[in-house]
Amino acid sequence: MVFGASGGIGAALAVALREQSNLGQVETVSRGGDTDHHCDYHNEADLKATAAAIGARGPVHLVIVATGILHGEGIAPEKTWKAIDADVMAEVFAINTIVPTMIAKHMLPVLAKDRRAVFAALSARVGSISDNRLGGWLSYRSSKAALNMALKTLSIELARVNKNAMILGLHPGTVETGLSQPFRGNVPDGKLFAPIHAAQQLLGTIDQAPPDSSGTVLAYDGTRILP
């Protein structure tokens, strides 16, 4: 399952997954794009119904949440605390933290128990508290740090009820999508990834993730990002 499959990384993940013929059925979810399922992520009844429809087809072995926001109409990363706006911050947290957490609430119960299963959500290196040396981007950084804590907390409970399942946060790097477009000026050579390349890297990271990495955030190259 790919949630957020109408976005740049989400669509690429769906393509990359479907190219792996051994995976079986790959289904996609978005708010209104050309996907298998439509779901209002802010409506819990809709999330519950989507999870029930998916779960009715059998156990799920992989869920990737590729939703998120960095900028948009009336929303921009803050360069100073003077730019902090409560409504903007609430919207960024709603999309980057609450939506993946609520998707997890309804999708974790339908993960397979008879073999390895993974729930993964796109996070970001800038969500690392210990790695924050530049400041700025307060709402985005904070929302991703909160997401990382949510994933860690969920992983502890999941380990008690499903020994074969794990939870991961994923840092995709800087990808050529609308999300990164205004912020590519300082990206080093070779570190701006095409969406399909990023998707393949992320799937490789998921495949290679050891069981003890559940609840952590892994970069596209498999390295762990410090909390």
C-alpha cells in the first residue's frame, strides 16, 4: 500500500513496487488523484473504511505513507521566529504528524503476522534534534521530530502484538519534486535524486532494514539518523 500516491515520491514508489513482480498486489491511496482508493486523511471514518476495505482482501505486507507538506498556499518554512504563525504551524503538524499517525492507527492491525511486514512513513533528516545546527524551518522540523517520536512509540506497542512487523521512518534525501523545488540551490552535486531513483533507494533500505531498526529513522542509504 502506498498512501500519498499522487505525489512525486508516492507515485514513483508505486511504479517501483509494481516493477517487482514478486510482490503481488500493489494498491495506491490518495485524496483525489488517479489511484486505487480515495481517502480524506483528515477524516478518521474515511481512514477506517479504507483500512477495512484493504484488510478485507488479506494481510498487508508493506504500507508506505508518502504524504507531507513543506510549503504551499500561505505556508512557507520560517526563517525566523518572527514568522511563526499558529494556524500555519497547526496545518503543518496536521499533515506531517497527525495524518501518518492516524493512518498507522488503522493500518497496523491489518499488517501480516505470518511473515515480515513493514509500516514506513516519509520523515526528514531535519527532524533530528541532535543534528539541528542551522535553526529555521521551525514548523517543519518540529512536525517531523514529532512524527519520529510517534513512530518510535508505535513500534514499541507493535512489537508486543506482532513479532514479525516493524515501523520505520524514511529520509529520502532531496528529490526532484514540487516539495523541494524552491530549496535546491545548495544541494551538492549528485545529491538531487530523480523520484524513481529515490523510490528504488527507499525500497532497498526497507528490504535491508534489520529488525532492531524498528522505531528508527533511516536515510535513503540505510544509515540511521540520530534522534
